[in-house]
Amino acid sequence: MIEYKGKSYICALDLGFEMIRGKWKAVILCHLHDGPKRFLELQRITCGVSQKVLSESLKQLESDKIITKHIYAEVPPKVEYLLTEKGQELVPALKIIEQWSKKQFSDLLDK
């Protein structure tokens, strides 16, 4: 068993999937791979995520040090989210899953 932040995981894979578990985290990471994004920009390009769920997902990703929040010292405040080195290392695995999905479900994607 692996203990992390008060939770138990049965193996390293279980712990790794915890970092991207949920409908939106992997999608957020793929969008941040393209470069830093502001909150409303992320909400717009993820098509369907509520403000509450996006905010919670970003906080969890930031807590796990997969993304970072950069707050600019200006009025009104400007905030951007970007991948950390840890997050950048995760993206290739997500891209492999994306390619697998495109191959396996090409008939659905062509519609």
C-alpha cells in the first residue's frame, strides 16, 4: 500500500491515476500543454465544465504540483495556469491514450 495525502493506494499506477482522475483533469492538462491559459479561457475551451468543477480541478492539480498558478501584479489581477515540470512529464502518457482512443474509436470521431 502507498499512503499519499491521507489516502491509501494499492500500487503506483493507482496513485498515478489519482492525479488525473475525473472527467476534466486530463483535458485541462492537454490544453495547458499548448501554453498558459487563464481561467475563463480554460472554461471556454473545455466546453461544458462548470466554474465550480473547473476551480476544484485546478486546485487539486495545483496541490499535486502538476500545474502552477501565476498571479500577475496588476489591476485587475491577471491569473494564468501552466504546467509544472511534473505536469509536462505527464502529458506524453496522456497523448498516448489520446492516440489509442483515436485509433480504436475512429468511426465515432469521423462523424
